[in-house]
Amino acid sequence: MVYDVTRKDSFDHVQDWLNEVNRYAKKESCEKLLIGNMCDKTDDRLISTEQGRQYADSLEVQFFETSAKTGENVEEAFMEMAKILLHSTKKGKKKKAVINPAKKTKKSGCC
């Protein structure tokens, strides 16, 4: 979930987005991060780093502040997401069916 550190309404809507995620995803298998974007806008900042961190702690999710403009922490946030995805994929990995190309079956009809 990403919010804009220069817009309070963006931060205030994080809980709404979280509710939507929890509504449509299995809560126990859905990994989440909270990202405060536009951290380069120090003069326009309305949400402090500490506010974001405390909120993330209350949600029990990881927290990053990033800047798409300067690239600050963008790679770190993406790497953390990738690490989480790889870990959850390995954890929930199921055996895949092995297809033997030598045993092709001919289908009837057009499909």
C-alpha cells in the first residue's frame, strides 16, 4: 500500500485499501508493505516518517519511505517485495504435473 507523504488524505485512505485487500485476499497468505512515497518533498511533507513507521507497526507490516523522483529506497522496497514473493512461492509450492511430450493425444474437433 502506497501513500503520498505530502497528502494527508492519501495516508488516511490506507486503512480503506487494507480493508479491500483483506476482503478479496486470504489474509494469512497476503503479504503487505506500507510505502510512503515522495519523501524527497521535505518542505511539503504532512506525514512524518515516524507516523508512517508507527502505523506500519500497528498493522504489523514492513515500512519504507521512497522517492520515485530521486530513486531513494525504491530498489530496496522492490527487493523486499521480491524476497517476500519468492519466499511465499516456495512456501506454498505444489508439485507440478509432468507432461510427457512422447505421449501426445490427438484431440477431435477444432480445439
